[in-house]
Amino acid sequence: MAAEPFERIPLGERIAIPQLGFGVWQIDNDEVSEAVAHALEVGYRLIDTAQGYDNEAGVGKALREAGVDRSEIFLTSKLRTKAMGVEGALEGVRQSLAALGVDYLDLMLIHWPTPAHEQYVETWRGLIEAREQGLVRAIGVSNFTREQLERIIAETGIVPALDQIETQPYFQQKEMLPYLAARGIRHEAYSPLGSGAVLDDPVIGELAAARDRSPAQIILRWHLQRGSIVIPKSVTPERIEENFDVFGFTLSEAEMGRISGLDDPENGRTGSDPETFNDLY
């Protein structure tokens, strides 16, 4: 096996996640196989999907046909918000395994806490059971706030391996990152390019021009140097390749500081607020 350019970040003692991965949000099932196949060919080994993306079947097809050993691939999915409670979570995990055509998931997440439905603690208990049954190797959450994390830990004694939250230069999660680190919870950034909003920022553009790199490469390098796990998405082969080519340079402290100054926590979020998002899908 060729040397991997990315680090693998430990999730507990027996499993490690690639620091750079490939996300498939908003990629239709009929085109996701081609995108994932190309990502695997380029060298990505973390593939991040979700039941709510409605493309697990296409992801699974790519995994079967890619010619990459399953043990090299780190596969993440997330529960639909309707998969609530212990039994709902267990059934959701089984549905993902069937759709993906795999025997186990490396990581399964609660996609949203949907706090108004008051089920996320029991859903977490279901993921704990799924791990005990060997259906998943590690369990975590997405879009959980500090208070929601504290509640599931207090009521179950089990700390999530990871919290996947929106993080990008306009919404940097500066208070959340040190909390997660103190709790031993890994941070994973979704929408790492701000859903495209940050790519035209003049500071990012200036740094990219000075480095002869793309704006996306500058932003992804910033994430990596912060110690975050990051999962950019694209269906364009050239951009899939470009987003992986972020290991041949390092940003200076001054460059990191300029990006740090772009944070706008009041207005920078591009996705839903986990404290108010309660949709069932």
C-alpha cells in the first residue's frame, strides 16, 4: 500500500480516521458513484455520506467497484432524523449497511439532535448498542452543541468520538474547538468552504495568489493546520484532485492569523442552526 499523504487521527484506541476526506452532500445518487470512484482513485480514503443524502446506494456501488480494500476505506454515514430512539437508531444503522452493501460502518453519527423531539439521548443509546453489536466501529454526532453533548455524556457515560459541525473561515467555531479538545471529542468540519461563499474573499484570494494555489486549497490547508478533520465535496474531477493536493505547503502563522480574522460568528453560518432545526426526514 502506498504511503498516504494525510494523517489518520485516532478515534479511541483501535480506529483512526483520515484527516482529509470526501463529502457527498447534494450529489445525486445517479452521479455519486462516478464522483466517489474518482475520489478513491485520487487517494481519498474517508468517504462521508448520510441517509438523508439519499445516495448511500450509489456510494456503495463505487466502493464495490473501486478495487480498494475495504480495510483501507473509512466509511461514515448519519442517521435520518426520523431514526429516533434506541430501536430507531438500530434499524437506521441496519438500513445504511444494506444500502451501502457493507458489513460494518467505521463511523455512524446522529445527523441532527432535533431538540424539540426530545429523543437524542435515546438515539445515542441506540448507537451505543449498534457499536456493541459490531455494526459500527465508532459512534459520534453531528450538529451537537456543547449543552447537548454534555447531556448525552452525563446520561450514558459514553463520549462521542467526533462532532461534525459547520466550520469555515466565516464561521470558525472558536469557542467550540477548545471545548471538544478538552472532552477528547474530535472536530470534523463540514461545509469547509462555506458552501462556496468564502472562495471569493479578497484575503483568501491574496493568500492563494501569493502561494500559486487555489482559494479552496488555502482554506483546506487552514483547516488541516487547525487539527480538524475536513470533508470537501465536488463532482468536478479537477476540483476533486485539487482539493486533495494540499500537503505540499504550509501556511505561516501570519497567514493563519489573517484567515482567523475573517470569523463572523453572528452572520457567517451558511447552514441550519442545530438549536432550532427540528425537521423530520
